[in-house]
Amino acid sequence: MKKLLIILASIVGLLVLTIVLVPIVFKDKIISSIQTEIDKSLNAKVNLDPTKIRVSLISNFPNMTLGVEDFSISGKEVFEGDTLFAAKDFAVEMDIVAIIKGEPLNIKGITLDQPLINILVLEDGSANYDITYPSEEETPEEETTSEDEFTFGIDHWEIKNGRINYMDQMYGVAISLLGVDHSGNGDFSLSVFDMQTNTTAEDFSFAYDGDVYIAHKKLKADLLFGMDLDNFKFTFKNAKASLNDFNLNFDGYFAMPTDDYDMDIAFSTTDTQFKSLLSLVPGMYAEGFDALETRGEFDFSGYVKGIYSDTKMPGFSVDLAVRDAYIKSPDVPLPIEKIAMEMHASSQSGDMKDGYLEVKNFGLSIDKDRFTAKAKVNNFDSPIWDLSVNGGLNLDIISKIEPTEDFTLAGMISANLNSKGSYVDVESENYAKLNTSGSMSMKNFSYSEKGSPDFKITTADLSFDPKAITLSNFAGNYGKSDFTLNGGVSNYIAYALDEKAVIKGNMELKSSLLDINEMMGVSEEEATETPEDTTAMEVVVIPETIDFTFDATVGTIKYDNFDMKNAVGKIIIRDGILTLDPMKVDMLGGSIKMAGIYNSQDEYEPKFDFKLDISEFSIPETFKNVTTVQKFAPIAEKMDGKFSTNFSMNGLLTQTMMPDLNTLSGGGLIKIVQAAVKDSKVISGVTSLSKLDNTSEVKINDVKVQAEIKDGRLNVKPFDVKIGNYNATIDGSTGLGGDIAYNLKMNVPTGSMGKAANSAISSLLGNNLNVVGNSINLNFNIGGTYDDPKVKLGSTTSEGGSTVASSAKEQITEKIDAEKDKLKAEAEAKAKAAKDSAAAEAERLKKKAEEEAKKKAEEEKEKLKKKAKSKLKDMFGDGK
């Protein structure tokens, strides 16, 4: 017995040692294999930190578990920065025997903890999940091993608290799943087997072609599929799904034998209680839903059968019937009762031209009010319809039956409408064949939504004919803004049937207040901040399917930090462009008449182009509220007074609806009747340099300034001002970055300059300063910035225009004229004396030279004689 225990203990010890050592021994090999496979196979950015990889035999013994924390995959090129997959923890279960034998890694199971899966398909079919290299780009065959690095014998998987998003722009499908728990099992090593999946999602939404069909519902699905991988056919064996309390059974199959999808799926309800259908109504499935008292039953069934491809749609049929339903909330005294409806929609071929919809016997009663409706529609591509609505709806009761968190409705709507016609007649404007008539009235209607101002219609009367809807007594509020409308809306039938159709209107708008800030989601606090801080504002996109003209009269318009009063004008909304033609308002202490456009056709680069006729705007108020003035005319901060102008301006707007100053251009004539500039650093710089007294204030009277904005600069042509008691002329430009480049010419009477300047001129001209005229012009060059100006003195000119240096030179010339003759006579006498002396000396030197030359010649002659004798002696001897 003791021996047996020793053997068992040894086996257990060996097993424990194996469990501990095997992960350590094979970890590097596993990590190397994974990294090699990633590099070879994936054209994506993989975030894989080797220090966060773990290997264990304990959790899924005898299989080995490989886990990695904070693992993610993101795209490249067009999908750069888009996360395809991420997980807090990603665990893979593998066959330990294959690892020990050196065989390919055999994956048995996968667990994902808090994964994020984002699938995106673009309009051209490009998909972010297409991240594997094409087969021809793989490593050449001669360089590969005879076996693959991985094999998949996966038989179970699990997702914990996941998020899954699917957006297919090519087919217009969008799916969102939040809080997903999913598990599944099936032996994928076989080609034919059963697969069981269990899925719950706390929040499920589905949209198709821009329309949301399911929003924020709880999803549960327990599905047993018969899997045929050879034929890619999946058969529903036991399939149940539910949205909130609405339960469905599925039967049939789904197959992908080619690139097309083949399906034959039937569905029907398992619970016929009306309350389960009610749970699908937006907002109904919330706190208090269980307290609703309901009665009645319903039936729901249908099928989808046929081929789904790029060119085909499967046939379908859907039937819904509600019988004698009843709803009452404990908090509402009146119930909604006698609810009934029969609805059938189908297309046997799947072609929308064969589509058919019929709603009949729809009705509900609230107290003594009965509301009924019926409709028939043939051919979903080009509809032919016959519909009618009659009765009253008490929205207070309907909304209070089960209040929603997203929005609330209230008010009374009464309608008596009939319409019969075809879209062909709408397109051809053959209104005589559109049998449409009736009326609708609204009393105390309100719609409230989180994050938006309340919309209310106090009263409204609408009458319908085939061509138009006539509005009368239409009065209401949008938040703080009030309005009354009278007029007509045409092409409304086409607009209701075709998303590309344009609805047209011509109306008279009156309002005591239009708060544009509130409409755009800007708080009062943000609106009173400086323009740079109004980041809450967003681009207003004008729908291109609206063609409205308003003759508007508005008491007050609040926009950004402007309060505009007594607005009168014409507003045209057409083709995504808002046109003022024109609009006159009182603001900034004066008035402005605006004519021009705001163009939002490109919502990322909205444009504006306006002509502004401004009368007597307050300069301080304009500087305080207008960014353009702050940037291009910073000196206005130190100015008082008023100005008028006819100014044209165009450019782009930013995404916060502020002018993009880099794109701004325009020009016009600015008229200033009377203004003054005090405490300006620019003027202080001129005073400091010129040493002039009483120059701290600039006065502007009856001045017209020609200005132009171009290439990021405001350029002004010369205009006259008064600096203290001196006349001056200014021209130059201001840049968008705050740099300034101005010329200032100041006319100064002589004698008025500071002592240092007077002394400098007196040293040159004597005591008579009038030699340069009655005044001089000081020319200053002003650079730097408005807050840090650099002032330099340029050329200084006399009254006649010549420089002061030139005038001084003329005076010096006159003073030395008297000396010129005397100096000339002295110079001539000295020249004559020098000439006579030079002649006598020349004669003496001539005689001396002649005597020396004669003497030298005689000496040379004697030398030649002696030399000749010597040479003869050498040749012939001494003659003996």
C-alpha cells in the first residue's frame, strides 16, 4: 500500500510539474508561431504586446490556453485608424498534444472578453475586414514548410459583454449590438454537423436605406442550425428569437452556394397577446410597462423566399392582424380601446413593382373620439394609392399611456382626408387626376425631445387639394421663438413619395422673436462670449429638397452675440442656399441692409457672399461683436463714434459658423462722420519719435476710406485725419496675423517742433527757420503689430515738396556766393606767378642739360677709341 501511494504521488507530482513546465517550455515557440503567422497573413496594424501574453494548462486541461490582454487590429490605407477588432482579453484554447509533437497548432476554442467588432463596407465594396494578403503575395512555395502553422478544429466559442457594429454603405444596411453575450458550439472539423448558439444583446438597432426599423430593443436568440459546409447551407432546426417581449419562431434554410444568397425562411409569433406587440413601440418597453393594463390578441406571420443578390430581391409576405385591443395606464383616467387593424404587405417576385400594401379596419377610440384610417398601395417603385383618414387623435392620452424617455407628444389633431392617385400623374403634374381633398386642424400640439427646444403649435388649419396645402391661423413656438405662418405648400405629394422630390412653399412669416442660437443648440452663456469661444455652434445644412420663400417681419433676431431688431425682408431657401433679398435690421446702434447668400451645398466648406449697406454702426459695439473687425482693424478698440459703409464680402465659413478669415475677400467705401482714437500705442509711438506736443488723440471728421480685403490683408487707400492740432494722411494694410504696415504723413508748422529738433535745424540754417517754408511734412513708417508697433521716421519734406536737406543746401550755396569771386581772383594770381616761376626754372634746367650732354658725348667718344685699339692688338699682336 505504501508503495502504491508513492507511485500515485509520483504520478501526481509529474503531472503537476508538467502543467507548470510545459507552458514555460513552449511559450516562446507559440509566440513565435503567432507572430510569424500575423506577419505572413495580415495586411493590418496588430497591437500585440508579448509581455501581456500568457500560457496556461490549468484553465482548460488537458488543452493549453493562450491568452493576450488589450489585443487589437486596425486598418491601413483607406481604413487607416479604424479599429476592426479589439478585446480586453482574447483567449485561444489549443491541443497540447499537437504542440508537444511539433505538429501545427490546433485551435479548439475561442473566448472574447469585452470585444469591440467594427465591420465597415464602403460604397465601392471595399471592406475593412479584408485584411489578408492575396494568395499570390504569400511566401513562395519552396520557402514554406510542408505543414501550415495553424489548423482549426474549433468546437466552442464565447463572447462576453461585446459590442458589434456593422455598416454596409453599398447596400445601406446598419446594425448595432451592445451588451452582447454569445456562446456557441459545433465541430467544425466535420463538414456536416449541428451548431447551437445562444445570444443576448441588451441594445439592438437595425436600419436600412437611411430608415431606422428597430431602435434600442433587447434581443435574444437561441438557434440550432444544421450545418452543411460542403454546400454552405444552414437549416433552422430549432430557432427562436425575441425583441423585447415579441417572440418569433423560424423555419427553413439559408444557403450561399455562390456569391448570391438563397433563402426560404418562414416566421410566426409564438405569443399572441397584444402586450407583446406593444413592446415594440418606441419607448414603450421602459419602466412602468408591466403596470399597463392590456387586452386583445394579434397574429403575425410571413416569409422570405428567393435569391438575394446585386440584381435580385427575394419574394416576401407579411401579415399582421390586431383584434379588439385595449390599453390603460394607472396614471391616466381614459383608456385607448377598440384598437383594431388588418395589414398585408407582399411581393411574390421580390420586384418592388409587384409590391402591394393594404391596411384596413384600422381604428382606435379615446373617450368619444374615434380615429380610423385605411390605405392601399400598389407598385412600390411608382406608387398607386387610395387612402383616407378620419377622426380625432388625443395625443395627451396616447403619450401618457406609457411616457417615453426620448420624446413626448401632446395636443389634439383632427383630420378628414382622402387621396387617390398615382405617382405617374404627380411626375407629369397632371393634378386633375389626383383626387385629394380634405382638411386638418391642430390645437395645442407639442413635441418635446431631449436636447432640443420644445416645438409647439397653438393652432393650425390646413386644407388640402391636389396641388397644394393651404395654411391659415398657423401659430406656434420653437423654444423661445414664436411664429405665425400663412400661405401655401405645393408638390407635397411628390415630396412624401420621393426622397429626391422638392417641396415648395410661399408664405408670410411673422415673429416677435427668433432665437437662432437656441435653434442651433447654443446656450445663452455661450452666445454672450467672444466669437472665438462659440464652439457649440454647428454648420446649418439647408436641405436641397426645400424651395421656400418667406416674406418675413421679425421683432428681434438673436444670432451669436447679436441682437437684431425690426427685421423686414425676403428669405429664400432653394437648392441648399439661403438668400436674403434683402433683409433690413437694426443692430449695433445703427441699421444694416443685407443682400446675398449662405450656401451649404458643401457642408464641410459652407460659403457666403453678401453686400452690406450699413448705416451708423457704433464703432465700439462693432469691434466688440465682429471678429473680422477685431482681426483687421484692431485700432477700433480705442475708437468711439459711428461709421457707415457699402461693403461687399465673401468667403468660407468654419464648422463653428464663423468666417474663415484666410478665405475672406471684399471691399467698399467706409464713411466716418465723426470719431476719435485715444490711448493708442501706435499714436504714442509717433509722439515719442516726433517730440510733438498734443498728439495723443486722433480726430476723424467726414472721412471716406476706400478699403479692400484680399489675400489675408485689409488694405486702405490714403485718407485724412487730424492728430492733435496737425493734419495727417494715412494709408497701408493690416494682416490677418496682426501685423501692420502703414504710412503716416503729418504736416507740422515750423517752430512747433520740440527743442531737440529746433536745435538741429538751427545749427544748419541759423535762426531763420522759415527758410524751409511755413511747414514741413514728417513721414512715419509704422510696422510691427498694433500692440507692439515699430515707428520709424522716413524722409522729411518741405511745404513745396522738396526735402529739408535740399532746402538747407540751397541756403548754404547763397552764403558762399560772395566768397566765390575773391577766391577766384586769388587763385588766378597764384596761378600766374606759379606759371612765370616754372618757365624760368625750365630754361635753366634746359641749359644745364645741354652742357652735361655735350660733355658726356665727348667722354664716350674717347672710350670708343681706346676700346678699338685694344681689340686690334688682341687680333694681330703688337705689330713687331
